[in-house]
Amino acid sequence: MIARRWRAGRERAGIREREYKAWERKREGRREDDEKEADVVVVNASVAETGEKAGAGRAVFKTYKPVSPGLPHLRRPLNPHIWEGRPVLQLTIPKRKSGGRNSHGRITVRIRTLDFKRNEPGVHDVGVHKWSYIVTPEGLRAGDEVQSFRQGIPDGLVPGLDLEQSSSQSLALGLLCALTLKPGNVLRLRLIPIGTVIHNIALLPTGAGILVRSAGSAAQVVGHEASKYTHVHLQSGEVRKVLQDCCATVGRASNPLWKNRSLGKAGRARWLGRRPSVRGVAMNANDHPHGGGRGKSKSDKHPVSIWGWGARGTRMRKPGPKGLKNSNKMVVHERPRGKAKRGN
């Protein structure tokens, strides 16, 4: 009797073990299918979505089979040319007081330090110079060379070139533009011809680039003054004056489809260091100006921040001598607002 029970128990255990192994093999196969045979979704790329010219192509995104709750809405742009390895440890530092918490409960997130100055002259050779991250221009691939002319044009690069005496129509200056106007090269604004697309623009001759650095953004040189300023048309539609001795990078910032991605779940936002945001109307009256009340009451006040500053369209710039529109002397043409912005 005992032997029969023991034998039956072993048979049931063997059946369970075989079923578990079969289920495990099926799960591993499904996981490999999800990784190797991910679906590719082709979406029409319009001017409003990508910021590119009409007819430039079609935007390609990568989606996944919905085998878990976080995958149905996950959508990522395909960038096969990007490095898939781990970040360079020497260029990675911890940034505290932002992002999610680690195993010790401390709020930490790992960020990468970018080189917005590009002070190293000439071709940046990673075997000689220090390694650094830069804002990648559109079209740059592995093996391409980038140069920095922040310190000026080296002697002998273009024979017969004299920047103080050469006119904009001279042959030497045209040859200089042909040699230096390549995506990723850093030049002073006085050496960049009108109509060139640029990004990573500095506002001080010795400062780092602070304008037009986000993914897919670009600005354009629209004019040079006889004095010391260059007119630049920014991504927002604003035209402003920048000193001609300031530097900018040639080309458009890469990854224009980054804004069309979908993280798929809240956990991926936490991995990126983004904390949850709570609406003001969901708080108590002592926590936010919109808080309190019975039910979902928002009152008749204009929206404000948690500190009482105006939000959603309130002008925050100090007024100039002729009103708000003349508050910044460096702004030639303000960015479109309201109906003018919707019309564009």
C-alpha cells in the first residue's frame, strides 16, 4: 500500500516536472521571439510630427508583442547606428536629489556629462584627446570625423585666406566653407554663411552652447550685421541677435522622432529619473493654491504654480521701456503666440 502510494506520488511529481519544463521552454522561446522578431510599425512622418521637410521619408518605430501589461503601448524609434553598449564610466557621474531611489532608499540617478564647449582644436582623436560626449548632429555615423574651430582657423588650411580682408564672395572664403561646413564641426558665427542650419549655440564667446540642444531641434542663420551681431532664427520662431564671436555646431540635432516615442508604462519614466506629478486640485488647501474645496472644484482663479506664480500663458519677462514686447534688446522678432502660433 505504501509502495503504491509512493510510486503514484512519484508519477504525479514527474508529470508536474515535465509540464513545468515544457512551460519554461515555451516562455523562453516566447521571450526570444519578442526580442528577435519585434514588430516594425511604419508611420507617415508629417511636417508637424517630425519637423522635417515634406516627402523626406517615413518614420519607422519598433513595437513589441503584448505579452505583458507594459508592452502594448511601448513604441521606440529605430536607431540601429547608435552604440548599444554601456556608458563610459569615466564620463558618468551620480546626480542626487532627482530620479528614483536605489537599494539604500537614497534618491540617485546616473547622468552623462556632455561637452558643450568643444575646446579641443582640430580633429578630435580619441586616441590622443580626452573622451567626451557631444550632441550628435543628424547624419553622423561611426567613423566620421568632427572638428572644432573654436580657437580659430589654423594657418595653412586655406592658402591665401585673410578673414579681415576677404569679402563674402572671395574664392578663399568659399573654399573655407567647403572644408569646414560639415555636420558636427564647431565654428564661429562670423564664418557660417547665411542659410546654414546650426545647433548648440553659445551666447558668450568663451561660454558653452546653451541654445538648440534638444533632440531634433535646429536653428538657422538668417543674416550678418556689419557690426558684431548675427541674426539667428530659433526653433520657437524667435529671431534674436547673437555675437559673431560665439560658436555653434553645424547641422541639426539628431533623433527627431524622440518626441513621438511612447514609454508604455510608468515604470520606464521612473527609470529615467522622472518623479510622479500631482495635480494642484487634488491637494489640500494648505499644499497648493488650487487645493481644497468640495469635490473637483477649481474656482475661477487663473492657473498658478505652487508658489503663486502665473502659469499657462502668463508672461514672465520683465517689461522693457516700450512694454513687454521690447523687454529683451537682443530679440529682433518675438516667437509667435496664441493664434499666430496655431496658424503656423
